[in-house]
Amino acid sequence: MARKKSNEKVEKILAEIKNSTPKFKLKLDNKTTITLKTQEQVNKWMEMYPKAEVII
């Protein structure tokens, strides 16, 4: 049997998951939508796909 994790460890893991969620959705075409975490990533993708739309 596995040992139970302490509440501190569980809260730390949950905080990491919540902070790592993507903040931007970028629609490249009708079929392709990607999620991005930072504005720099959005800028990079917008250079490659100028017709892309940012969905919040």
C-alpha cells in the first residue's frame, strides 16, 4: 500500500497545476486550436500564422 501524502504536499501539487494552466487559446484555422501560457508564445505563433485569432 502507498503512503498517504501530507496536506502540504497535496496543496503544493495542486497550486503547481493551477498555475500551469494555459492562459491563451489561439485558433489557427477551422480545425486547429492551440493553448499557450505566455504572451511571448502568442507573439511567436502570430508571426507564423498571421490569420490566427486569439480566443480568451
